[in-house]
Amino acid sequence: MLQVLIDNAYRHGEGTVTLTARESGGAVAIDVADRGSAEVVWPARMRPRASSVW
């Protein structure tokens, strides 16, 4: 799953792709970000568990 997000950021994003690891509820969360301006639209089956997205 992580590789898919990284590939997507390189192919469809803009500028630098940044990976950030952080602790989240006793687990590790990895954020993938780029400098693109496209709005994130999550398919229903892939929506983050948290209610906020970027």
C-alpha cells in the first residue's frame, strides 16, 4: 500500500514527495505528501479512519 501512495505522489503530484512517520495510537502512521494542489478524493473503502483529511 505504501508503494502505491509513493508512486501516485511521484506520477500525479508536484514538487517534492515527503514521507513522515509518526506514532498514532500505539502504531506507526506514515504520511505521504507532495506539493500538488489537487483536492484529495478518497474512495469509500479507502477513507481514513480519522474524520479530518489534510
